[in-house]
Amino acid sequence: MAHRYLLVLRFALINIVAFALIGAAWRQGWLKGLFEPMTAILSGIIFAVFAYGLVLCGFKIWQTSRAINDMKAGGKAASTQAARYMADARAKNAESRSIQINMLRLKLSHRIQIVRHIANLLVFLGLIGTVIGFIIALSGVNAEAVSQADSVATMVATLIQGMSIALYTTLLGAVLNVWLNINHRLLLTGTVDLISEIVAFGEKR
């Protein structure tokens, strides 16, 4: 039965490795900057969006894997979309079936686009964090107080805080974008396989 859920196993393997790398980075102390007060808020928002995208991607991968298994088992428990294609394909000529195949491809591809949109959103959230960080950094700069030693220390501290927010949120958004895009690519591959199975089964009927 394991090979029937190869898509799910690949999804699990990719994310186990990714979480293991995150754990290793945490043990090295590379992620402590993400838990600074202001950075933690922005990082939490970015990670929450990523978590939603990852769970959604996992659910769609499970659905796709089950649909592929149904088609390979003979189509008796095939999905509604597959059953509709097979029912319509019987009464159509080759040209009409070609159009229907393209429509099927568009519909199934459209259903998984939300995962890619969420992945792209992570980059924009990281850039928003960058802008906020620069605003915080520049808000502490006062040209009139540069000559005062006490004020310089405060300005440097604010500058460092702002730059830390900017860099950490940008890095987090970029890394999570890559992570989710890898999962989306896996889902896309599974969707292509499902379309091939539906079409192959429909043509045999």
C-alpha cells in the first residue's frame, strides 16, 4: 500500500527534512533574533500564513493521491471530476475530447493555484517587514542630536533594532516562500499525474 501513497510520502519526507533543518538552526542559536518583541509579531504573522499554506497543500496532496489511487484501481471510486469526464467523453469525437481535456487541465490546475499565491504572499509580507524595519531604524535618527553622546547611543540602538527587523523578516519570508514552493511543485506534479490517469482511463472506456 505504501507505493500507492508515494506522493504523500514525498510530501512528508520533504517537510520532515525541512523541520529538521529548522531545529538544527534553532540549536545553533541562529533564530533567536526572530523572537525579539517587534520582530516576533511580524514573524508570527508570516509563519501563520505559511502554516495555513502548508496544511492546505498537504490536504490537496492527500486528495490528489487518493484520486490517483482510485483511477489506478479502475475508476470505481473515482472523483466526481473524473466521473464527469468519463461520462462526457463517451459521446464526443476526438476534437471535442481534446477541448475537454484542456478544460479539465485548467480546472484542476486552478484548484491548486492558491498554494502558489500564498507562497508569493510570504515574500510580500517579508518586504513589508523590511519597510517597517527601515522606518523604525530611521525614526531614531536625529541630525540635531548627533553631537550628543547620550543621544548617539539611543539612535544606534534604534537603528540596530530596525535593521534586525528588516533583515529577519525578509529572510523568513524568502525561506518560507522557497519551502512552500517546493511543496507546490510536488502538488503540481501529482495533479499532472492525475490528469494523465483520468484521460488514459477515459480513452479506454
